[in-house]
Amino acid sequence: MEALRSKAKRLVARGWLAARRRVDGLREEADRIQAELAVAELEWQEAVGDQGAAHPRLRGRRN
């Protein structure tokens, strides 16, 4: 009976470890996506700002 409990504990620990690794991996991916989004937003703001400066009807507008 004790061997069965020990085996069950090991299986639970492995499941926990696998879940923990998955969470860590997803967090890393989310961080990468957020960084990529920040760069894309800056590029978009720069592009919109350049268009506004080049087009007389858009000068002074904020997007």
C-alpha cells in the first residue's frame, strides 16, 4: 500500500511539474508577443505621424 502511495505522489509531482513548465512557457510566449506588439504600435504611430505631417488636411489631427 505504501508503494502505491509513493507512486501516486510521484505521478502527481510529475503532473505538477509538467503544468508548471507549460505555464512558464506560455508566460515567455506572452512576454514575447507583448514586446512585438509594442514595437508594432510604435511603428504604426510613427507611420500615422508621418502621414499627418505630409498631408495638409491631416496636420494637427491626433489618431
